[in-house]
Amino acid sequence: MTDFSEWFHNILEEAEIIDSRYPIKGMHVWLPQGFKIRKHVMNILKDMLDKEHEEVLFPLLIPEDELAKEAIHVKGFEEEVYWITHGGLTELNKKLALRPTSETAMYPMFSLWVRSHSDLPFKFYQVVNTFRYETKHTRPLIRVREITTFKEAHTVHVSKEDADKQVEDAISIYKQFFDLLGIPYVITKRPVWDKFPGAEYTMAFDTLMPDGKTLQIGTVHNLGQTFAKTFDIKYETPSGEHEYAYQTCYGVSDRVIASVIGIHGDEAGLRLPPEVAPYQIVIVPIIFKKGGAEVLSKCEELKETLKEAGFRVHLDDRDLRAGKKFYEWEMRGVPLRIELGPRDLENNKAVVSRRDNGEKSDLNLDDHFITSINEFMASIISNLRDTSWEKMNSHIRPAETVEEARDEVANNHGIISFSWCGDEECGKKIEEEVRVDILGVQGEYESGKCINCNKPAKYTALLAKTY
């Protein structure tokens, strides 16, 4: 697509995902079609988390003194916090913050709940709204002031090893989640200057959008004992001593929905993975004067059969031209369209059109009908996933020098891999010279020289233009 930004804003409106005309900048209204996509996306993740986590819900408001306890954490958000100063006409004795994230809301309660080593681990999550006074240029679903779909998990452990293992488990959950959505990603350890405030280290998932910029779609933070010491989260050991706990947290946001829309979409509109499409199948009867009643009757029968098989299906029996219906459902990204006319009915067949690749084929309306539909759905998500990974991987390029990295970013966009010594001052110099951000490191490097200082390289790192 020639102008992704324009396409993205247009499709959010045309496909009725959100309405950005709410009279506060950086906030939007979820429309029914968009909310269904949101619901299906989050249900996938919640089902994964529910296997080992408990869902909770904490208050939106955080007292100023609790937020201020963790100075490093607050410093990371101090320019973004919304403050409530009045209750009605009465000035509050203590300012209240609208949660920018929930560590300082949840951890005072954790200090009350954690008593013994036998209580641990704690594994909680919630899906909430968070508020940040975003000062950069806002973008719907990508850079907003109200994050309306913030899934955050928080865990408490008895040891550093358990916390490290939880980070690995969280990364595994997110990999499964993004794979089901067909979203490609790179996983990096964020540089020290870009880690979550208060964390020992941050692992991040980034994907590549069609305009060549990367979008952070998930983060996993090892908090060590930082917050436990601040909020006095201690447990009693088997020997009767009291030790500070170890913690992790990990989250995703509206950006997941933005990536589903942006990465899979094309010039005709959305191309939604079957798992998250509001309608997975739409049935369009091809009506002529003769045989119209029989066609509609068969379409109703197919609809009920598909619903009983667990599919989200819609019968479009509006009095409109078939071509207009085709255009609308393609734009909305419905994975499968079934067309049925009098001649198809005579042959006990229908025509199936796939949204992912535009292919049409005949479908026998026999005892194997549902099996065939399931095969189509599996093929669609596989194709979307393979196509998106192939495209992203083709835009990851190596650079041997700072100048080469700068030229690659300027001319080809995408993600640049390079050798780095790991020194913070050197890394910031690379960012300054290339004029983009270092996403993070992917692993230890056994040979080669840093592209900036020419010292022995410790890591393979990635850099890119970011949102």
C-alpha cells in the first residue's frame, strides 16, 4: 500500500473499528465491529493465561504517596500522569492518579497478601484501561492517551531463578499468542536506558508495520526485588526467616489489534485471521426471479449447520447487488465468503471465496462440508502467518558500519541487525548517528567488531524506526 498511515486511518473508519471523533485527543470509541475483534483477540490471550493465572481487577485510582514510593518508576511516567485534585467541589487532601500502569496500585495489596513461602507463586492478571498523557503525535490504537485494552500480568516468586523462569514462560505465552494471530515478531532484550522503570531487565516483542516502522506489541519485565523492597513484600521461609520476594510483570495493549489490522490488511481492506474475525463466514445468496426461495432456504440451512459447528456466520440477504455485498465483506476482512445461486443448488455445490488470497473454488455441500470449511480456515491462518513472516524477514538486513546502517534505514526502512560492544555510551552514539532507536540485543556474539567503536562485539543487536 502506498500510504499506510492514510490507509490505516481510513480502514478504521470504513470498517467501523473505532470512532476517533471523541472530543478528547488521543481517546476513541470502540464501535461494535471493532469491539468484537478486540474481544476475540483478548479471549485468546485470557484462555492462555487462565491455565496458570488468576484474573483480578484493581481500582483505577492510585494515591499520590503510593505512586511516589517508587521514585525510579514514577520518574519514567512523571510527565504522563493524569491527576485528580477534586472530589466534586472539594479539594482532595491527597492527589489521586489515573493509573499509568498498576505496579503501585497492586503491590501495596501484595504486601498484605504474601505471608509464607507456601503462598507463592502469585500469578495474577487484569485487563483494564490505563491513562498516559501522551505528548507525542497521537495515532489511533498505536499511540493514545487512554489505552483501552491493557492486559497486565503480575507475579510474585520466592527466588530469582523462579522469576527468571516466569519471564521465559511469559515469552512462550506471547509467542503462541502472536503465532495464532499470524503476527511476526522479533524478541530482544531492551538496552538499559530503555528498560521498564524499576525493572532489572525488559524483554520486548516488536513487529514491522507496512510503513517500515517497528511497533512494540508486548513486553516482559523481570522486576527482581526492586518493588518488593519498596512495598515491603516479604515471605516467611521454611526456617522462619523473612525474605523479599522476586517479581515479574508483562503486558500487551491496543497495539496488538493495530498490528492485526495493519500487517494483514491490503488495498481492499482488512484481512482478518479466522480466530478474531467478527464473522468468520458470510453467505451471499445469488438471487434470480426463478428459484430464489429455494436458494434462500438452502442458505438458511447452511447458516444453521455452520453455527452448530461453532462458526460465527452471517447470511446477507439484503436486497442489494451481489457485487456491492462482495465489496463490503472483503473490506471488512471476512475470511470466507460462500456464494450460492440456483445452478449451484442444482449441483449441490457452492462457490467459496477466500479473503486472504482471493482464490475461488467449488465446495461440495455433502457430508464433508464442515471438514472442508475447517481445512479452509486452517489454510487461511497458515497463509497469513507465512506471508507476514516472509515479508518481515525480507526487511531485516545486516549492516557492517554506522554509515551503512544509516543508509539502509533512510532508503529501505525495516530492521537493521549489527554488531555492538554493549556499552551504553556507544549505543546512544549509534542511535544519534543513525537517528533511530536500538530495539535491543538478541544474544551473545562470538566474533566481530562493534560498528561504532570497533571494539570486540558482545551482542547482535537490532535497530529501527519506531512508533
